[in-house]
Amino acid sequence: MPTQDHPAHVPPALVLPLAERRRRLDAGALDPAGYRSTLLDHIRRTDPQVRAFTDWRPADTADAPVPERTSVSYKDTIHVAGRPTRLGIRSGYRDYPEDSAEIATRLAARGLTCVGKVTTTECALGTTKPSSNPRHPHVSTAGSSCGSAVAVAAGFCDVSVGSDSGGSLRWPAVYCGVTALRATPHPDLLAGVHAVSPSMESTGLVTRTAADLGWLWRHHSLADCFGTTRVPYPGQLRHAVAAPPGEPLHPQVGALLTAVDRVLTDHGHRPVAADTDGIWALRAPAGELLAREAHDSYAPVLDAPGVTVGPDTMAAIRRGAATDDRRHAALRDGQDRAEELLTALLTDELDILVLPLEAGLPDLAGPPAPSTLTGTAPGGGELTLIANYARLPVLALPLALSEQDSPLGVQVLAAPGADDLLVAVAETLEDLAGAIAHTMRRTAHA
């Protein structure tokens, strides 16, 4: 997919590749004051249409040290000192934290400057999307980290920090035509984050392109920030591409998976016939665990005086009450076994496992279908739950356009701690995106 394409109304200076922007700054070919003026005007004109920000202050942007420093925004479930946390709740809830979340503190120490807080769905569980897709207006913004994807896709910031307990970082990124990395979970990085599911959740990054992700990762030493090890990029990736057997996939989703497998192999990477049959059964317990922990996390918020949420959000939170403590303990035991299973697979046999993001094409913009209100897990997205249940890092990026002109992407799983590898894989897949799209078209006309 041509990930460098941007809507005509985004000023080109705001969506320069970050490496190129740095080169221009160092050469004196980019005027910081002019950049800030352009950014300020762009957000003022565009955010009322796409509604990415929940807390944005023009004076802060006018005085911010950007583009000299990397600009970052944070999902509205992540504390940033001096900015309200609303959890996407329409009325009756405001938290004004004195301290920033650990992830925000670490990124600030590495030179990233916060330009605002961005939207999330109600309690990161509701089905009503508060933001609109700036690149593909006819496509939904999908999961709860929607504001992060929208802010980056619209050119409001260089990177956004969201969270992902069941796919909520990956869907918005792909739907908005940008890239997401859900980092290996570390409990300390959830400090100051109102997690939906603490045992399945992790923070992560949204960037405009894989190239930007790679530049940020290296320039700001983000492997250290996220507590992961540096993994050498193998000359030959051991890869498997899998989908649940016997379950229908949209033909274009299947064609994308086939093309990814073929193009990786054609470029010297090694396909492995790995046994993935056991991973698909993980989705049901993952959904149940997510529902129970969502209830534990947000039921106290609902019980606070004056808090009002929609019926879809209420139903998602109350659903988990049906899972008792004994069953919860069993689900956590199963989670440990899932992590062992996937870690062994992604260490002994594979470097990466490529899965579809979902079985069908991206959801279109508009009210949610009735079936989404009664799914097996808050937010749905069964195929994305595997990485969360097994506590894995996972990459998602768009690689082609569907017949409805919506982005088609994949998710790429790696072993815990292999975030560094996934960043390099993102850059590889982005470089091969043209060949992947061409292979899809050729297969369709064969």
C-alpha cells in the first residue's frame, strides 16, 4: 500500500519522513517557526472534522519545541500530568493526575514532547467511534486507540501512544493507513494507564510509516524505553503465514496472506510449515478473560456518582461479571500455557508468524452493526486476541487496498522481547508492499 500518500489538505511539511525532516533541520532547510505556524493552523482547521484531540492547547503547540523534538500524543486512558484523563466517558468523570504514566515519563526523558491527549471509545470498550478517519473517510476508525491513529494519520503529531488489550491499537492503525507496534507487555509500563485488561494489555506506538517507526526506534533508543532486548535482524526470516482452518476468509484477505508469503519467500526468506493448529483455540478463553478483567477495571468507574455511559459500554463491562473467581484463575493459568506455547513456536521454529488482522474487509464508517454489541469479547476481533492472551509483541500495518478502497493489513507476531525484530520486519514489509499488492492483483486475474 502506498503509505506515503496523504490527503491533499495535509501540508507536506507535516508528513515528511522523519529521517528527511531531521536532515532538513540539520541543514537549515526547514524553518521551525514556520513549521509550528503551519501545524497550528492545520490542527485548528482539521481537528473539528476528524476529532482526534480531547485535550489540545493552541498556546502549547505554538511554543512547543517541534519539529526539533519529536511530537507525541497519548490515548485518553494514559495519564499525562497537567492534562485531564476522561477515559472516553461522555459525562461525570474527570481525573486530573499529578504524575504522568510511566510510559509518558520515559518518552519525555528521551526527548519526545507531548502535544495533547487523544480520543478513545467509552471506557475503551464502547462501539461508538468518537473520531473520523482522515485518510479513508468511508472507513471506520475501529478500536479504542482510534484517536492515536487519527492524530498520526492527520499529521497532527509524529507518533501517538495507545494501548492494546485485544486489538484496539492494530485495527485503528490499519484502518487509517498507518503503522502500529504493540510492545511486549511489562507491568511497570501500565503504571498510570487505566487498562481494560491488565494481564492482556500493553502500550504501543502508532506512526505514519514503518520507516518512521524504525527511525524513532533507533533515534530515541526505544528498545531501552520499552524494556526489550536488541535482537539482530536475521538475513533470512523464518516465517509462517496462517489462518484458522475451516473458517471463511474474504477472498481478498486470503489473497493478501498468500501474497505476503510468496513475496517474502521470493526475497530470500524461509517459509516454515509450522503447526499452528493449537493457537486458534486460544481465542475463546482470551475473550472471556478480557471480559472479566474489563468488568473488574471499569465497574467501579460506572458505580461512581454522576457517571453516564451508553448501553453498549454498560453491556460490555457487565458481561464479565458472569466469570467467577475460580474460572478467572483457570483462565490465567491457561494464559501462562499460551505464552509458553507461542514463545516456543516463535523461538524454536519461527522468527515471525503472520496472521490476518480479521477475516473480512475493514468496517465502513457509520453506526455499528447490531451483532457487534453481543460479540464474544469487548470490541470483538477474535483473531487479534491471540497475541494478547500469549503476552506477545505484535506489529500491524497496511499493505494493499481492498475492492472497497479500504486498507488491508496483516498482524505479525514475534516472541516476547523481540520488538526490535518487529520494527525491522515492519520496514521490510513496507519496502515489499508494492510487490505484495502486485502479486495480489496478478493472482486475482489468473
